[in-house]
Amino acid sequence: MGGKAVKWNPPPPSSPTPPLRLRRVRQYVVAERGEEARIWRLLDANANRVREGLRVLEDTMRFVLSQPNATRSLRSLRHSLDLLIRDHYSQLLAARKVEEDSGRFNVAKPYKGGVKELLAANFKRCAEAMRVLEEYGRIMSESAPRKIQNLRFQVYTIEKRFCGKKGG
């Protein structure tokens, strides 16, 4: 590896990420197996997971840790994600089947490590869901994977800043 460390600066609010245009790159594979609605459902669940995790992180930085720069960075990430998926809201919502989601019965475990554990869990939640969006984006779009990957690496950078300190 041996690369030089680069400090990440969030994009200024005046230069939002352009909306993602989904194109059916491999439509014949998806349609042939009848998987399209299930893929949209998966995309919806993971987009929600990322948004919710980013909101928890943003509000923790804003109200609990008083970190205005991190708050702005996380808000920028959340808005960038929104711009990527906004044009597909109706498709995502149509695929949502809350009543069939076995995950709605999962029992939430307490954060015994306090705020630091809560932060770590939400950073991981965001990164994992972004990775799912990135991988499935390869089926649905040529540009989605790279844009989601960029957002995911920004999450890693902020995570390291706030969760990477030993003993703190």
C-alpha cells in the first residue's frame, strides 16, 4: 500500500452529487428470473438502513458530541445519498413489503459501551448497507457503484476519526 494519507474534505453544499440514472444494464438476467421487484426491495431496505444510520451519526455528532464539522460531513453524505436515489423513490417504495420483513422482529441489543459503541455500530451499519447498494448497483446501473463506493469510503474516514482512538 504505502500511499500518502489524504485528508478528506466534504464537497461544498453548492456542488451536490447529480442524481443517479438507473439503466438496466443486464435487464435480460433480472427479468428472466423474476428478480427485479426483489432487487428493488433489497435496494429500498439498504437505502433506508444507510439513511437511518447516517441520521443517528449526524445527530450524535451534533447534539451529544458537539462536533459541527463532523455533523456537516455526515449531513452532506446523507444528502448525497438522497440525490443518488431520489428519482427512484416510487420504485423503492412500491417494492417495500414491511409486513413480510422477518427483520422487523429482531430484538435490539443495548449499547453497553455507551456512545462509542453506538457510533461504531452505526458506522458499520452504514458501510455494510452501502456495500450492498454498491454490489447490486452493478446490476442496475453503470455509474451507481462508483458513486456509492465514494460515499462508503467517506464513511470509513469519519469512522476512523471518531472510533479509531484507543482507550478513548
